[in-house]
Amino acid sequence: MIKQREFRTLLFLILLFVVVGFINTDYVSLQNIDKSLKSSLVYIVLAIGMTFVLLTGNLDISIGGTLGLSAAVCGTILRDGGTIFLAVFTAILIGACIGLINGFGVVKLKISSFIMTLAMLSITRVVQVIYTDGKWVENIPANIKELSTIDIFGMNLFSLIVIVGVLIVQVYLSKSSKGRYFTAIGDNADGAISLGIPVKRYSTYSFVISGICASIAGLIFVSQIGFVSSNAGTGIELTVIAACVLGGVSLMGGIGTVIGAALGAVILTSINSALVFMKVPAFWNDTISGSLLIIIVVIDSLLAFRANRKAKKVRLNARVLQKEA
Amino acid sequence: MLTKIPRWNLALFLIIIAEIIVFGMMNPRFWNITILLNSFNDFIAVAIIGFFVTLVVITGGIDISGVSIIGLTSVVTGLLSQVVGLNIWVSIICAILIGGLCGLFNGVLIAYGRVQAMVITLGGMLLYSGIAIVLVGVSGVSTYEGISGFSESFSKIANGEVMGIPSAVIFFFSMFFIAYILLHRTRYGRYIYLTGINQNTAEYSGIDTKKIITSTYVLSGLSAGIAGVVLTSYLGSARSDYGAEYLMPILTVVVLGGTLITGGKGGVVGTALASIILGFLQIGLQMAGVSTQYIGLATGVLLIVSVAFLGINPDFRLNVKRIITPKQNIGG
């Protein structure tokens, strides 16, 4: 159990809460845990989509732009009296379109996913500015904002939906044969082709899923914040990648779980609130998240390297013993 | 015989000529040589970092932390000279060395810790900009105004001229020259290429690839430090958020310059030409009255198109070649 990466991530999260709880007991209250979860919802949804892309061995930097654009469009629709159904439909359409373009560029034109989605990020940002004329989308009806405060069994409705969503996606990715295609592609693309897995199609799917997740995160963003500024979601993509890496998703592809990525997202947002509870000035945030990311990644890489070498030695010994026998 | 890379450089050069002609027709002021030379100031930081990130990318890595090293060196220069009271030149050297130290930190973790370059420099990007913000916060200087009040001689670094040539142009060509010599005229440069083509083979043939990789990150950090000092001198105040929007342009000039993102192929000549293209594109669009928000769209499309063109499937190229070449070559 301890060898599983997600478990280590969870331990780290618990440790964080315990340590900060010693300094300020208010931090471990149920209320605050609920609040931490609520504020990390956007990151969790983004991390779900990002995990699909990372599993296939690609990278999606454009999610911040997709989030901003769909939040702006949906915000405008809701402001002008459109129904929630229409807003959700539009968000999914926008996300799927952007994901499809990303997928086309990466799979067909063979552009490195990092470059393709980075360019997509700047394009979506410009489209957002043109669409909103550089203004903020405000005056969104209050009933949209109330949606994010509904409680069921003492839990926030959105939190509940997202948690169930993470579990369903996890089961899909690890148990269903189609879901395991994503991991197989990232682990060994040539091998996946030989097995008859439609590699190109599933790589494109991963970008589409990531785009749709980013758009849904945009909807959650609108309902939680209540307005869309012209720089909504700036820099969020780096935080999400960091969250996935913290949760044990490999950037090389083929390794990682959605649960781990979601835990990573909770950790990153909890660190920020922990700093508030420990009365550390806000300008320390970036330094601490940056150094934590580096420390965790380096330790993990060293552990993996050592485990690999040990496994090699064991294999070699086994072979030598066989020969002697 | 023309090899592939020079042909790409030729295409880039033709694009620059086309830009000068087209933008000049839109606004004749673009043909004014002084304005063109002064426009170097707007992209000098991107170009300086781009030259050395090219070296990093050729080894097969990537360095995105340069954008925060700019802010860090800017703040360190300001703090050491204005708050601590050190001599301005000493503080500049200290600041650039700190940039190199950041690069060393990246490089050691990537080469010896065997962590992916993308993650480490991502963490570094957060860390270095965080340190810059902390330094500003601890010293009690206002974040929005920055540290100003530099001496006349300091602002001469970027705003001065030598024999009528703006110093930004001189910086551009001297940094280009250093990168060119290092990459294309020394044994060290050949080792960089070999490492990028196949690290294992390079290792077996007796090259200390870890040292080579680390050194490229140090160079990239040092160049980001120099860019930070130049930018501080040009804008007259030290702030932690300088360079924050340069990530996209830096990668664009490297990739548009013909350097393969997977490593092993490319050169600084392309990077130099690409940064001129990008700089002229921005200033030309501004002069033609295009609002600044559309320029991001132009650079984004440029990035996708250039990489798509460079990276098009070899099968596709082969097919095109087969259609174009006469029939007797096939199956002969």
C-alpha cells in the first residue's frame, strides 16, 4: 500500500493538515476542510482532463485559455437571460472544438503538444479579449451563484458531483478496456499500435476530454466567482500540471491516476489556505509551492531510479541462480 | 549543396525582407532605419534568452524558467544598488551570477537528478518569481512602483549609443556572436549536438553529457540574468514582474528558428532571424494601426504554422516528392 503513489500523496495531505492544525486548530475544522475542497473544485476538474492528456504522453497548456473563453461566453449567455442548459451545451461545444483543433495539430500535423497548446493558449486569450471587448462579464444573475452554495447531506452539491465524477473516471481508466488504451498509448506508443489500439483517435480524444473539462471548470468558475475578468484563469495551467505531478502522474506518459491528480490539486490549494492560517504573508505562496514541487519531484525520481536498479539486480541474480542450478 | 537548415534560414531571411516591404507600404515610417534599429529594444530580452535556450533545446531539454529569472535579477540589481548601497556594477555582476546560479540549480537537478526538464523549470519558474516577490516584500518596497532612482550611467547601458548604433543592437549581435561561436565553432558545440541526437551514444563515446547538459542551463540562466539587467536599465526601474509575458515569444523564436523541440537539430542563426521577424511583426502591426490585442493572435498562428511546416510527417513529404519527381526515378 505504501508503495502506491496516491497513498503517499494522501499521507502528505493528512500530514499537512495535522502540522498546520497544531499551529492553528481552526484549520482542521470540518468547515474549513469543506471550504478547501470547494475552492479546489476548478483545479480538480482541470486535473481530470489533464490526466487524460498526460497519460497519452502529451501536454495541454491551453486549458487556462479554454477556461477563460468558455467562462466569458457562458457568462454572457447567462447574463443575457439564457438557460443553464444552453450554457452547459455551449461550454461543452467550445471545449470540444478547441480540443479537436489541438488534437488535429498534434496527431495529424505532428506538432509537439507543448508548442501546439501554447500557441492555442495565446489564440484563445485573444479571442476572449475580442469577444468581450476587453471588458469584464458582470451582472450574472444571482440564482447562478446560488447553485454553488446548495448543500446535500451537509456536502456541497458541486463537490459531491466532482468526487463521484473522479471515482467514475478512475474506474473507467483502470478497469475498462477502452479506458486503459490511454495508459497503453503513453506507456509505449509503438506497442499500442502493434496491439491494434487506434492510437491517433485516442490521442485526439484525450485533448477533446481535456478541453471539455476545462470548459466545465469555466462554468464552475462562473458560478463560484460570479463574474469573469479578462484575465480569468491566467497561469492556471502551470498549477494544474504541478498538481498532476504532485499526484504522481508522469509527464512522460503511461503512469498516473485521476485520484492522485485530484489529491495533488487539493494539496496545492490547501497550501495556500494553510499559509493564510499560519499567518504567512501572501507573497510567500509562489516560493513555497515552487520549492515543494521541485522537492517532491526530485525525491520521487530518485526513489523510482533506485527501485528500478534494485529490480534489475533481482532479475540478474535470479538469472544467475537459474544457470547454476 | 544546400542542406536543410540553411534553406530554412533563407526562408526566414526572405520573410524579414517581405515584412520590411509590406509594413513599409502600410506606413512609410517603417522604412526609417533609426526607428527599425531602435525597435530592437522591444525584443532584445527575448532574443538574448532565445539564443541560449536554443542550446538547451538542442540537448533535448527545455528551459521555461528564464522568464522569472529576468524579474529576479531585476529585483536583485535594484535591491543591492539602491537599498543595500553597493556599487552599481558590482550589483549587476552579482545579479547576473544569481541568474547563472538559478540555471545551475535547474541543470544539476535535470542532469544528475534525472527529472524531466519541463517539470524542474516549471517549478523553478514558480520558485524564482516567488523569491523575487519575497525579496520585494521583505525589503518593504512597493511592488507596483518598483525600485527606481538608478544612476545616469546605469540607464546608459540600454539607452545609449555607440557610433550611432543603439546599444540594444550591439547587445543583440554580441550575444548572438557568443552563442554562435559556442555552438557552431567549438568542440563544446559539437558535444551539445551529439548529446541531443543520442545521449547514450554520446555518453559511450566519452562525452560527459551530464556536464554538457548542466552547462547549457547555466548559460541560459546567465543570459536571462543579462536580459534582466538590460530590461531594468531600459525601463529605469526594478520590478519582479518583468518578463512574465515572454514565455511564448521565447519559445516561438527558438522553434520558428528551425530548432527541433525534440533536440539534436537547429542553430542560433535561425533564432536570431526569427527574433527579428517577431520583433518587426510586432512593431509593424503597431505602426499599421492594428490594436495590440491582435498581435498575440498573429504570433500564435505564426508559431503553429511554422512548426507544422517543419514537422510535417515524412510520409507526406515523400508522397509530395514522388508526385513531383519524374516517373523514371520510381522503381528504377
